[in-house]
Amino acid sequence: MQLTKQKYLYPALICFLLLGSFYLFSSIRYPLLNSDNAVTVLMTHYFKIPNDLYFWGQDRLGSLIPLIGQIPNKLFGMSPILSESITHYLILLAGFLAFSTFIRSKFYKVIFAIIWFFPPMHLIDVTQFAFGIHYSLIAIVCYLIDKLNKENSFTKSLSLLFNTSLYVTLLLIVAVWVSDMAMVSAGLLISISIFYFIKNKNQINTRNRNSFIVFTLIGSIIGYLFISYAKSLSTMQNTYSTFGDLDMILKSTSIFLGTISNFLLFKTNEPVTSIYTYFVITLIIATFFVIRKIKLTDNSRKWILYFFIETIVLFCIIMASKWTFLNNVPRRYFTCTYITLSFAFILVLDNLVLSAKQKQFFRTFTLITVLIGGLSSIHYLKYEEPKSLVPMAKVLEDFQSLGKIGIISEYWNSYVTSCINPELIKATPHDQTYAVRSMEIVEEVFAQPNIYVIKDMWMDNFPDSLWQFNRTLIKAGDEFKMGDCFVCKYDLVKN
């Protein structure tokens, strides 16, 4: 009976963490759901090839979730927001399962599940945007490469060799489509894989290396053509890949160090995150003192090396980016380094050979650390912003009572209002913002029988008339509050 309980404890814990994360952070449940999240939901509803290959209007953030989301949305009739939520978390689950194959201890698998599904608040984009999807794909690629390396039979593995190399190539192309940052991941992964093929030279590895190189070359050409074509359809060209000058890099570094200092001195409104920071630093220092007791297989050394190198390279690229400086070095930009460094560190802890007392200390301290990190997100939502765990989709659902409507507002109140029911509610940012993602939706807004304007973050009051998208709107009633917004009905003056 005791063995049976232990057998089911690990999958039960993983299911609990998965469902708990879905309950708090999926689009359909997230209290801070915003229009950036909502665009992905709306793309699931409106999805068309080839125009929707990238996040509306941009030449980055490939639309993997809207593409796969067509299955639950169109085939099973689920709402767009539920389809997006399920698709998103299935990919995150696949990524975690792939990562977990490299961790021997079930305890540390659970630790990484907490890191993956319950990140600190300002790194919550693991569960929200492309970062988690990017590394889910990379984790699956790592798993396939590892499987290829462990194949010892020459005669029985030719089909497996071809299929695995093909899947690796396709997944790397998809990863770069999903996130341009994956070019770094792909480049380093290809390089270190070829290095280890050469290092462990034998008949099997020579064959695998040659196959890997051939597929990589072919995949690079196909990937370049596909990505170039997809980007050519964009209406907005990016500048985020531009590097800053030395002065800009030094200022970004200063801002970053200032942020760390503020956490250490409890100068932010996030005391739980400050405590988490101290625990992380203490855990790293403690590990440094016992690092000589690590016992690595050649395979474990390879993946630790890969993820540590990627952490360093990504951090340098982020700090050198002009876009990072212009956005005041936001903490969410370091989500990639959070994932790579955390996983590499877990692999180190998993391979330490310690006494029973030391082992108990590290396990207990690590568990406390990641629990504080996960709870910091819940604390932030409950007590800082929005000071509630009520899903934003629930807050906004009252708009459905207005029937078929069009909404014009500031960007952050636009698409998020529509995504709860895009068949009923059409919404667009106003025409003075650069963030109008779809002119098709603009036309749908004005085709609705009733039009409403939300003034929050846009206007101080509702004017008697508005000029929007070359059309005149006349105020047609008193303002009222709905969905935590100030709303007023307007009539379209038809020429």
C-alpha cells in the first residue's frame, strides 16, 4: 500500500501544479489578462493563412497557439479563449515533460514544475507569452537529440535516425518562428550537439553527426525562406534587434543592478519577491561550497554546459539591446534567462553527491525557495495588482449583456474586452494609437448595431462628438460603469 501511494504521489503533484497554474494564469482565468493576451485569443477566432502567421501587424511572435487552437475551437466548438488556454497549457506541459526527462530525482522534477508553472510575478511570461512556448519546443528538441545519442543499434535505428533528425529540424524552425530569440537557442544547440558527436567519435555517432549536419543545413535554408516570407507579410518592421552603444549598455546595466538592489533593500512594493531574492542568492552560495561533490555523466555535463552558456549569451544580448534600454530594462525580458539558469541549476543539484544531512538541507531549502517564488505571484495579484484573483474574463463578461456591440477605447481596454466573446463584441483601439492591430476588425466595429466608447486611460470625459477612423460619433446617453471601466454609448453619423 505504501509503495502504491509513492507511485502515484509524483503524477498527482504534477497534475496539481499544472491545474493550479491553469486556474490562476491561463487566459480564461488570469486576473491581469490584457490586450496582448487577447490578440492571441482573437487570432484563434479569426485565424487565416498566410496573413496571421505572426502576431497581428508584427514580424515576430509566430502564431503557433492560434494555429493549433483551431482544433478545439473549430473542431470541438470551444470558445476562442478556452481554446487558447488549453492549447497554451498543453504545450507548456509537453515542454515540462521533455525537461523532466533530464532530471533523475522525482523531488527535483517537482521543484522544476513549481519553477515552470509558478514563476515569480515579473517572470510570469513563462506562462503568458512566447517564452514558455519557445523553451517548450527547445526542451522537446533536446529530448529528441538525447534520444538520438542513446540509440546504439545501427541496423534498427535508420528509420528512427531519419525521423528524429526531421522532427528536430522542423521543431527548431517552429521555435524560431515562435520567437526570434530561439535563433540563439538553436545555434548553440546545433553547435554543442555537433561538438559532442565529434568528441564521442564512433561509427554510430559519425553517422548521427552526418545526418544531423545534413538536416541542419537543409532546415536552415527552408527555415530562412519560411521566416523571411512570414516576415514580409508584416505591416510593422521591428527595431528590437538593434544593439545599443557602450553608454546605453552601461545605463541598462546600472538600471538592472538598481532593480536587484531595490529588491535586496526591500524598496519595492513586493516584499515576498525580496525574500525570494535572498533565498535564491543564499542557495547559489551554498551550492558553490559543495560544487566539488558533483558527479556528472558525460550527458549531464553536456546539458548543464548548454543551458549555462545559453544563460550567459542571452543575458549579454538582452543587456546590449537598444530595445531593452528604451523600455527601461523590464524584468520580464529576463524570462528566458530565468528558464535556462533555473534548469541548469536544477541539473547541478540533481547531480550532487551529498551526505544525508547535506542532501536534506538542500532539498528543504530549495523547496522553500521555489515555493516563496511561486507564492510571490499569487501575493502580488491578491494584494498589489489587481488586488483580486477574480479572472479578468469574469470581470468583463457583463459587456455581453449589451448584445452585439462595437467598442472603441485605449489599447489596453480594447481587444481584451472583445476576446470574451468575439462573435458578439467587436473592439478596436482608437485611431490615435499605433496599436490598431486589424483594420478588418475596425470595419466590424462600425458595422455593429450599437457602438460604445471606453474613456479609461484615454480621455478625462466623454465629449459630445468624436471623430474616429474618418467617421463621426455623437454621444447618445449617460456614462455608466461596466467591467471596471467607464463606458458611454455613441451613435454613428451616417453620411
